[in-house]
Amino acid sequence: MFKKSTIISLCIFFILMFLTPIVKNNTRIIEKNIYKLNREILVLEKQLIESKIDFIYLSSPERLRENLSKSEKKEYRSFDYSRIFLSTEDFLHHSSQETKKLKRKN
């Protein structure tokens, strides 16, 4: 009745028809996850830029003098040199090292 090659062809066709929607749905899910992660990255980059601006503004010598003159306390303690960061990159590098140390302890 049917030839062997026709039966094999039909089987392959039906298998592929079944697998195609599965692959399509999986790729759609992956694309949604990529989109969400890209949005999160954009938000974090914006926050980083804002924090850099805050860091530069708040760490300027004029701003520090102004804050000291406005403060009601006449005495203040300075930070250890190890707690003063010259740039945001130094701070991020230091905080990443601290995070690695904490992960090793846990």
C-alpha cells in the first residue's frame, strides 16, 4: 500500500511539526528574559552615572568645607585613609574585593 520511504517521510514531517512550536516558545521565553535583563542593565547604568555625579559633587573640597561650616558639631573625626576613595572605580574595585571575601567566608 504505502511505500516505506513515504511512511518515513510522514513520520519525520510530523515529528518536526511537533518540535517547531516547542522551539519557538522556548526562544520567545529567552527573548523576553533578555529584554528584561537589558532593561535592568539600563536602570543600573543610570543609577551608576547618578551616583558618580553625587560622588563628585559631595566629595569636592568646596562642598566639604561648606558642610563642615554648617554643621553644629565643632569637632569631627576624619576617616582612615583606607576608607577614602579617589574615584568611583577604586570604590567599586574595593567593594568587589570585599564581596569576594564575604563569599569565601560563607
